[in-house]
Amino acid sequence: MLSSVFALTDDGFSETTFFPWDNESQENPFGVLSFSGSDDSTPKTNSSNSGSDDGCPVVVDLMDERKRRRMISNRESARRSRMRKQKHLENLRNLVNRHKSGNRELMNRLRFAVHHGQALGQENERLRSESVILRQKLWDLHLVLRVWQLPNELLSSAWPCNDNNETSSNNKSNRH
């Protein structure tokens, strides 16, 4: 554990760090205040300087307290920032998953529409060719009908007496 010592100098406070392998029983060289880096520790004043009435330990205590509060505040702020970042990343992951799901659904709908469109195109082509065949058959039947009607029209218009012969032949058939 590192220990820090704050001492009053001409230009303000300065910090000196002591390492754990230093002798803990040695007296603080500045004789003012030692502070360990953990949050739960409290500043301690050195008893060798308790006889001085210059007010330095009080100022150092205030500075240490401010530094400790600022450090705690910074840690809380960093923790809140990490939590916000984590929440934001989770929201982004959820959004990505929703968009992926929506894309899959849209791709499935597109595939269905394309397949359905191709099936309708094939059916339409089949109906067109069937329509062409049926029109050709209708035209052929029309021609056959015209050919069958042509002799009857020619006979009835060329021989007006044919109507009398038919009635007389009907009468003859009725007699028998």
C-alpha cells in the first residue's frame, strides 16, 4: 500500500509518496499528515508536531477531505458513466436485433411476393396462349359455318320455285 504525505511548502502543498517497504515505524519527515490511498481510511496527524500552533494540520485536513470527496465524486461519476454506456450499448444491441428481425421478415415477404408474381406471370402467359388457340378455333368454326350456309343461300336465292317444291314434297310425304 502506498502512503502519501502532504507538507506545506512555499508554493503550496506538495505530496511525497512512501512505499510499503519503507520502515513504517519511522517518523514522518515532514511531521504533518500522512494519508493512505484507500477510501475507508481517515487522515492522521503526526503526534510529533502536536505542539505547534501554526494551524497547518487543519488546512491539510481540509485539503485532504476535499481531495477525498472529489475522488469519491469522480469514482461515482465514472461508475454512472459506465452504467450509462452499458445501458446505451444494450439499447443499441436490442435495436440491432429488432432491425435484423424486421429485415428477415421483409426478405421473407419479398420472396413470397416474387414467387407469387412469377406464378401469376406463368398463369397469365398460359391464359394468353389459350386465348389465341380459342380465337383460332372460333374463327375456324365461323368459316365452317359459313361454308355450310353458303349452298343453302345460293339455292334459295337462285331458284325461287324451290320453296314450292319443298312444300309439295312435304305434302307428298304426308300422304304416304
